[in-house]
Amino acid sequence: MRRSRLLAVLVPLLAVLAGGTVAVLTAPTAWAAAAFTSTAVNGNGGNCLDLPNGSTANGTQLIQWGCNGGTNQSFTFTPVAGTTDQYTIGTAAAGKCVDVYGASTADNATVIQWGCSGANNQKFRLVTTGADKTFTVQALHSGKCVVPAGGSATANTGVVQLPCGTAASRTWRLAGFPGTSSPPPSASPSVTPTGGTPPARTVRVFWLKPSDVAYDQRYPDGIAAVMREAQNYYRQELGKTFTLNSVVVEVVNGDHVRSWYENTPNGGDKYWWSVTNMQNELARKFALNNPDSRWLCVGEISAEGDGAGGGGSPGWVVLSGHDADGAAGVSGQSMNRWYGGMVHELGHAFGLPDAASTDGTPMSASFYSYPNTHFSQAQKNSILAGPYGTFLS
């Protein structure tokens, strides 16, 4: 992975010149979640989530049981203010909240009912599986999923939290979910927003939103705009360019809070922790390789940490919070700075090294002069002859 040393050195300088710390703003979400009441049918055995005997006692563990239409199998999903995919889940029979016992983050912690408190262990993210009205139900505090113990298909099995995955036992069909399909891609896509795998030989773009970061439509829109500008620049310079997908940015709900990505070590240099943790999660969720012969991948994460940044290497661009903020238009800096930065990092993804001096090419600090920067003929030849040159048309 090539470190973007130009970004690492010059971005702090620009922040100082601009007046210090850049404030990150938030905006209303573009899609409002709605409250609804529903049964929850497990994908493995077809049993329903059930409050045993309609108990009103705190601490009662939920189970799965054959669906029978009882009130004890009815749950109210109430959106968490300011989010698009997070809900509290009420037990209709008792008027209490679904809860992970003791706010535990451990595997097999029991899922119970308890008096509603608004705590994160009573908030759950609905993550679409791509099937209609079918989700994984992810506890906000732990990032783990509501599952019958052991993934069992047997009635009367207690419900616990376990790591999320693609197994049928991790999925629940919520027939009462409003509308005729899953939430829009921008709200909860751990799957490809188009509903399938993008075509090969395209540039695949991701924005990873940590679990405690509010959804903001400016981020996918802004990152898409930066990618389209870079696409036009490559066409201008090379006479051909890369292909973006119909949904340019795949929004991915992260498994962890922002601080986890920033402070969980991943290699010896803290500069890379946020983006490498992001890259590893994207690789796991989407079965990506590094490099990947099917796609050239661009990942941006709304996390950074002290002294952190991003960069590029053949087949990949990985960028941290300040680039995502810049693309979203909340950094206070000219968009040309972010256009030039993306052109620079894509140059690395197409196989180019940094220039040895400020030479007027976007592989040097001249990318800050965008659009008044141009590839040399040698750089053009190298891109076209490189491992991703055949992606250009």
C-alpha cells in the first residue's frame, strides 16, 4: 500500500491555514424510517420470535415458537430519532423493550425484555439481506445479531446474540415492515444496492458508516460526484476512462463505532488503522481481494484518528474521514482539492508511484492545482499498460 505522504503532510497544513479544526456538520436524513408492528419469522425454521406466555416480567428471555398469531408474537418497531435503520423493539404483550441482558457484548448473551430505557442495548439496526422485508437484527451496542441459540430451527429455543453472518438463522422476515421491499440502499445496505453483484471490470465505490455515525445523504452523493469528476478527468487525459456502476456508492453500515476503527491496531503505523480496518471489513462482507481482478475498489470511511490518513495501491483506494467530509462538502475547502486528491489516489490504484518532485502531474503536489494538472505521457502509457489498464474504455 502506498502511503499518501502528500496528503499526510499537506492536509494538516491546509487545516491550519483554513483556521484550525474543521467542523463536521450533520443534516437531516433523506429517508425517514416509519414505526410499524410485525411478527418476526426466523429464516431457518420458520418459527416466530415469541415472548413466552406473554410474560410481563423483566428479564424474560425471548424464544422462537411456532407462529400462532398471538399478541406475544407481535412486536412494535419504533425508529430511533436521527437514524434511518435503527429501532427500539417493544413487546406488544407487555409494553417492555427487547434488550440484550446486561448490555453484554459476549456471544450467547441472552435477548430478553426489560423496561424501556433508551440505552444502546435496546437499540437494533435492521440490515437488509436483499430479500423482501428480510433483515438481520443487529444490536447497536455490540454489533452482534439476534439469533436462536446455536442457530437452531427448533421451537422453544432461547434467543441470544451471536456474530452476524449470512446463515438463514441470522435472518428475520418482518411482514409488517412498511412498503413492498427492503429499505432503500442508502439506509441499510450490507448488500449491493443494485440487488446483485456489480459487473466486473468496473470501479466499485464504498462509504463505510460506523455504527454511531448518523446517515447523511451528502456523503454518498458527494463521493459519487467526486468519482464522476475523476471519471471525466481520466477521459480527458487518456481518451478513455473507467466505468462506474448504476448506484455509484455502496453505503455500508459498519459493524463498529467510529472509535473502534480509529483505535484498534492494524499494523505498526497508526496512520493506516482506520482505513485498513475498513478495508478488512469490506473484504469480509463483499468477498473482495487485495488486489481484486474483478473490480478496482474505492473505500471511504467516516473515521480517522490522530495522524491518520489514507492512500492507494494497485486495485484499491482507501480514504479516511477528511476525504469523506471533503466530498460531502462539509470541510470548507474547495471541491477541486478533493477532485485532485481522488485523481491522485486513483493513479496509485492504476499502478502509478508518487512523482519525485512537484512536476505539474497529479502524482505530485500539483494535484492541489486541479484542474491545472496533467499526466505525463510516461504516466499515461504506464496506466494503459498496467494491470487495470484494460478496465478503461
